[in-house]
Amino acid sequence: MYTWNWKTGHLDRLARYTGLEIVGGVLAPGKWVHRRAHALWDSYIHLHQAQEHNVALQKEIQNLKLEVIRLRKEAQTASRLRKLLHFSPPPEWEFQGADIIGSRIGPNAVLQTVTINKGSRDGIRQNTPILTPDGVVGRTNQVSPHFSTVLLITDPNSNIPVRGQRSRTNGILRGQGLRRQLQVKHVPQNSPMYEDEVLVTSGLDGLFPKGLPVARVEKVTISDLSLFKDVQARSLVDVKQQEEVLAIQCTKIDSAPVQNAKP
Amino acid sequence: MRILSWWVFFTAVCIWVQNSLPGIDCFGPALLVLLHLQRYKEAVWLTPVWIVINEGAGTLAFGLSVLWIGGLVLVFFILCQYLSSSNFAFLLTLSVLAGIWQLATLRLMLTLQELNIPADQIVLQSIQTTLLFPLLWVAMLTAFKRWGQPRHVSP
């Protein structure tokens, strides 16, 4: 049965289309009630006008942060590629909001994941990048019609190609478990990587658009035994404190601009 | 109808408990309590529902819940040959074996799927299962006897 399912995926699909839908259907109303009660308390009982104003400002800050991310990335790309002719234009990103409705549920949920209330009916596909205005959260792992599970970047099975924002050195960001630092693999000894610099997605995997902030480098050590540097980083997003996330839908990724350039 | 509503309510509560305590399985102990109460008919139709829920919410390929539940049922019937299922020693042994069985099944499935999970996370999850198993058993036994009993209509 296991081998047959491994080849066909029928049982996995059945479990997703029934089990994940049931779990989402049970958790979502409770979370909705919790949020409404919280919003009611904040908006009408606890400092009526000040709280409303605060909510509006928070939304504006979030939008501005997204704008800064996009503009920073575009500015850096523009300065590097100005010398080249006819490089491909930056892709259009479409953001879609989603609520986190659950975390790891049941004995099978051994990977570091959260459940969100958006699924294939909302255009979410497997490996859709998930982020907040502060940085990348992870990518979708299992998708049912109305709900999805998101594999967090802190999971040891998450590997994301990243690049130092300042050093422009590439590496692979790998999780080591919740509440543990992330590790940047395959950073050559002779390549620069600075402490406190921000790591952004390199776009080389074809999943994440280029330039999304992911983590901040905390410690860089040079090992005598390895060809690579030992780089520790910390995620920019604390998932435990998040209630909403954004799903990115990107039709085209500008991963290879030089190939399109004319000599 | 009343008993169906009870099971829908019970399943929803279990999902919320599992969401609050990551890694914990409420359906395994519930199934064994049903077997202990000799309510085999309900156990038979609820098992696939609970397996599908755990598999759907999980992050591994299909199969772990089948192994986990199947092993628990086997251990339960083997233990019943030597101890009474209302004995405290029975519950204690069952809890320890459930923890060990969870550790074994998780290691097996992670190896098969070539997934990398820190060993301490798996061990902690198994210890958590062992420690919470008796509590879940007692809570479910009480709940099943109080609210989850089918009404017997006298002829």
C-alpha cells in the first residue's frame, strides 16, 4: 500500500482532500471567533478611537514595508544590471493574505509547519512562497481546496538558495529546528559574508522570487577542516507571533537576466 | 443521531487538543478505550475517519497512522491476554509501549521518506505520548461513559 501510494499519490490526495479539509473546517471557525472577539475588544471596549487609528497605521506600515522591500530590490538590481542591455523586466508579484489557523496537528506532523486558510481554490499551489512584511516564512507543502500547510524555513528539510545583501555571496539556508539558528551552507572560505548582513532569496531555485529578505547573519566562523565557512543566521520572522501571512503568486521569475542580454 | 453528533463533537474537540499540543494523538487512545468498552462497531467505522484526519493534517506520506493505530490495537489485544484492561498496570504498560511504538514508527517512516528531523524532537514526542496517554485514557473513559453511551431502548 505504501509503495503504491508512493508511486501514485492517490492516498495522499485522498487524505489531503478529506483530512486537511476537516481539520481546517474545525479550526477556522474557532480562530475566526477568537479574532472577532479580540477585534471587538480592541476596537470598541479598549480605547475605541486610538485602537482604530493604530490598526490603520499598522496596515499602512505593513504596506510601506512591502514597498520598501520591492524598491530596495529593484534599486540594487538596477545598479548592477545598468551596464547590460535588454535585461528582462522585474516580475509582477501578487500578494494574497491568509490567516494562520493551526500549527502541527497530530503525530504525523513532524515537520515544522503551520496551517493557513487558503488552498488550491484560491490559486495556492505546492511550493508557493509564504512571507510577512518582515521576511520569508516558508513555502506551502500540502494543499487542499481551502487550506494549506506551510513548511517553515526553520525546518531541517527546508533549503532555500540565498545571497548576502551586501556581500552578494550565495549559499543555501537550511533550518535546524524551531528555536534554533539557521545554517548557511556552501559558503566558500574565500568569499565574503558579513555578520549582521541580511540574507535575501537568490531566486536560483525557481520557487522564490529574487530579493526577499529571509534571515540575518549572526555568526561567521572559518573552519580549518572544511572548504566552507560556518555561517549561523536567525530568521527575520518569529512565526509564533504571526497571525496573518502573505502568499506570493508570481507568474514569471527574473532568475536569468544575463542570458537575455545581447552581446 | 445523538451518538453521531457526539462523535462529531468529540472529533472536533480532539482536533483542537491536537492543535494545542503538537505531536499528541487523541484518536489512538480513544480507539483503545472503545475496544476496552467492547464497542467494536463504533471502533470499526471511526478508525478510518480518524486515520484520514491524522494523515491529512500530517506532513508525511500516507501510512504512518495505519501503522500507529494497527500497532496500538495489536499491543492492546496482546496485553489483554495477560492483564485485565481495567488494571492500572495494564494502562501503565500500554502507555510505555505506545511511546516506544510511536518512536519506532516515526523513525521508520522518516527513514523511508529520507526526511531529516532532529532525534531529540522524536524522542520528546514519544515521551510526551507516554506521559499523556494515561490522562487521555482516563478522560476519555469518563467522557464516553457519561456522554458517549448509545441509548438502549427497552423492548
